[in-house]
Amino acid sequence: MVAYMNDEAVRRTLETGRTWFWSRSRQEYWCKGETSGNTQQVVEVLADCDADALLVRVSQQGVACHTGERTCFYRPLAAEGDAPHER
């Protein structure tokens, strides 16, 4: 999944071992699985070469995507320039 983390969300994630994000639309912090039960336990947090993006490796309990898929990345592209297709 892809979600936004600000400094406070990163701090909460590192302190608790669970993924925390900042909702820009709701203007509040949310912990993955807090309401759905689909939790993420942090395995490791890696920064990219520019230190402006993070990869958070997790142990996922349940699904990650709001669609019910295990991951948000499940829609293959058929050809260059095509829109993703539903499975």
C-alpha cells in the first residue's frame, strides 16, 4: 500500500512497531488496523537514497487494501499506456 507519513507518523511507527499514517483528507493520524483489524507489525523501515521516501516492511495480518486484496498492487498493466485492468 502507499500512504502518507509525516515526522510524527514516523515517530509513532518506530515507537510502537505498528504502522501510523497521516490522513491529509481527514487531518488526523491513523494506525493501520485500528478499526479493521488488518494490522501491520513493522519488521524494518528503510529510507531511499535521497531520504525522502520510506519503505516499511511489515508482517501483515489480514488484508492491506481497502478493496479486500492482500496488497494494493494487484492490477496488471496489459500494454504500455493502458490503464490497469481489474482482475
